[in-house]
Amino acid sequence: MRTMLLTGLTGLAALAACGDGGPAATGRVDVSFATAGSAAAPGFPAETYEDDAGNVLVIDSAAVVLRKLHLQRASADSADCESADDPDECAVLKAGPFIVMLPLAGGVDHHFTVAVDAGSYTRAMLQLHKPTGSGDFDLLQDHPEFAGVSVRVVGTFNGTPFVYTTGVTDVQHTTLDPPLVVLDGETVALTVRVDLSTWFRTSGGDLIDPATAIGTGVNVTLVHQNVIHSFHGFRDADHDGHPDA
């Protein structure tokens, strides 16, 4: 089955019931992606940032490739959840690889709804993925621009166009506080928010020219770390891209 680009497409993934000799209680999780960024002008769906030095960064599009998106119970072992054999304590929300086009200007996009075992989940795990092998054939056939690329950003820096790409890979865990509680027969909303405003910045808040974070540029490692640590998951009943109070 061909891998599909996720741009608000609603799909359905199933999770096998626990092997306890009887049917497991199940609920559903609505999964959305959001950005924490600047408010765009009407009709201009882009992120625009400025720093104290007068630098201006505009992000016109941003996409990430994910291989896995899981939920973990408090009792789950992280290494087990990352393996091919997922225990009952780990709910598989999405098995990829799949591309997520991040909504800009603080937007929220619903992506899919998943049936999971009822329970309390304390962490979300996602894996940034660099498509290269035979398992990525369908994705790369449809989107060759992602060959060896896990993150792709298009925009301008001080008016000069750029295309930032990286093959950074990482398994990122985010704590769900409060836990995401899934009750039998009920649906809860999980939002994964990506803070684009941190990607091309120093720790002091100065903007970075994305061209300096490509190849052997001086800011490659800094931007890699910024990207990896920009993902946060939380319950979001009103789908506004912010944690529930």
C-alpha cells in the first residue's frame, strides 16, 4: 500500500487487543499536529520571525518524516516500545514512514483517529526518520525530494530564498502531564505541537541563517538539536493547539 502524504487526511489505524483471554476495553485517540509560532497576516499562511538585530526569517513550508508515533503507559519500557514487537503497554498510533506537513501560523491539522486499548498513557514517542532504504520505496517514489531527508523547510532569510534539509534521525519522548486517559468507548484528542520558532535560533534568541545549518555549516548541530527538542504532546479537547487547562 502506498505511503500517503498527510495534509489533514483522516485515516484509521488499528491496535491489537491485549492478549488477556478476552476482549480488551478500547477507546479512540484523535491525533493532530500543530505549530507554536507567529500569527500570520490574513491570507498569508507563513511563519515570520524577527530578532533584535533586525534579521527576518520567513518559513513558507515545513515538513517532517516520521517512522513511528506511539503512546506509552507508565509501566512501559522505552526500549521495548521502540522495538518491532510492541507490548500491550505501547499503543501504536501510526507506523510509517509518513510525511507530516506542519500547519503554519499556529495552525492545527487533524491527521487521523486511532483505536487503542483503554488506559492511562504518560508519554508519547515519535521517531524522526531519514528515508533511504527499500522500506521507503513508496514514499520516495511519490516524494523524491525527501530522499535522505527527515526535515524540509522552505522560506527566506533577510529576503534570500532557502531550502533547508537535514537527515537528522532521533527517537523523541515527550511526557504527557496530566496523563492521556483513554476510557472504554470514548475519544480523546492528542496534539503534537512543534515549536518552529526555536528551530533557527541561538540560545540567546538570535536568528540563524538556515544556510549555515546545511552540509558542513557552523550551525548544523545547533539546529539539529533545536528540531529534535521542539516536539511536545498533550491532551487538546478543543483542538486549539494548546494543552487543556
